[in-house]
Amino acid sequence: MKLEYNESSTQGKFIMHVNNEMLNGKGILETPNTTNTFVLNKGDEQKVNIDEIPYTFLPKSILPLVGNQRFLFENPENLVAWQFNREFYCILDHDHEVGCVGFLFYGVKQPIFIKMDDKEIETFSLLEKNIKEELSVSDNYQGEMLRSLLKRLIITATRMGKKQSEAYQLFSDEKMDMIRKFSLLVEGNFRKEHEVKFYAEAMNKSPKTLSNFFASSQQPSPLKIIHNRIILEAKRFLYYTDKSAKEIAYDLGFENPEHFSRFFRKNTKKSITDFRNEQLTQLKNENIF
């Protein structure tokens, strides 16, 4: 079952999937895609493939996903999911931690699988019931009611996720918030800006101060985070499109394709050609599930 609310004035969209075998995410193939997703597993353990990396989705857990991720579940018909785009929720000036750019979607570790106890499952089951009921209503208050219920869902999941995050237990919210803000800056600029200096200046820090800050927080260096994000997008292009290495290089801000090729090999230990051929062979030889 798929229930959907569309807001014509803002192009906002809110969708609820209940045991829908069509639940999946196409990632960069859906352009532009600003849809965030919550997936709740109240059933048995199953596999989920996120950007060609397999994970175990445990029972009694929830998984937040962002629009640029491609995902495929082993048994989507056993799941409940909520999806919303930025126009539906983020058009409002929400608090950063309970918005579409908060801890759940741009925290220090992605993807994040949030485990729940029986009481927390009951809370989400009640939210599921309330949202389903509200999606059956059609009046002038429906959009705001759905936004309120979504905000409650986000706050509840954020509280649980932070309790289970080792980094948030070790360091202050202020320190972790700075790391999240850096990740957001990278997300918005990695295709053009590859140097730490740009991000440090945007945060009113020196590159050295920023690097020391990440080291003291036991996080990868700012440069490593930038490089990892570029490589992730490069892999997505190689997985899911037929773009040439030259086209991908230009899409990712490299003026020289040879420079991009060297960058890719240095960070993956494989040439672009070898990487793409390996993926094509793997796809031909196996079903994901």
C-alpha cells in the first residue's frame, strides 16, 4: 500500500509505504532528488543494499536514508516507510537537528541503523497509525498535521540515534554539530570545491584549526571526508550510468581527466576501467538477493 499527500502550493510531497514491494531508491538516477526516507523494520532480519554495499537490517530498527542514496531491500513488502521532500518539510525554518539536514541524515556515521526496544516500537506503531489516519483526511489542516507528526517521528528517532552513537556520547553536542555542519558544506560543494581551505573559510576557521578539531574529535581528517565524498559520487556514476570517465571528471570538478583518474586510483587502489568492469561482471553473475 502507498499513501501520498501532495501540496500544490509548495510542490511538497509526503508518502507512506506499508508492505509495498515497490519500495526502493534510485539515487542519482532520480534527478533532482531531495527525498529523505525512514524505513521501519518490525519484522524479521533482512538484507538491504545501499549503493552496492550490503547491510543487515535487524528487526526492531529504523533506517534513515537520503535522496542521493540508491537502496534495495530484500523483502520490502515486510517494511513500513515514510518519505518526504525538502519542499514538504524543510521549506520551514526547523531546528537543524530535527530538520532534513539534521543528525539522522547528515550525522558522523552513515548509514545509521537505530535499534528499538518494545516500548519504542510501540511509539512508532502509534505514529504509523496516526499518520495513516491523517493521510485519509482531506482538509485545509492535513499538511500541517502531517508535518507535526513527521517532526515527532524525527525527534523520536534523533533521540534514540544519539543515545546509540558513541561519538555523541564522548563529545559535546556543540562539537558534533560542527562536524555535521562541515559534512553539510561538503555535501553542497564537493563537486566544485576540493580543498579544505574553502570549507575552513566558510566556517570562519583556519585549515589547521579545522584539522586539529577533527583529530581531537576522533574523526577522519577534513580532507579525507572531502575525498571520500568525491569517490562515493564517482562510484555512483560508474555503477549506475554509462558516463565516460571524462564526463564524470568534469561533473566532479576536475578540469583534467587524467588528474581525476590518478585521484580515483589513489583512493580506491583500482583504475576506473578495472572498477567499472568488475561491477559489470558482478551484476551479470549474481542477483543481489
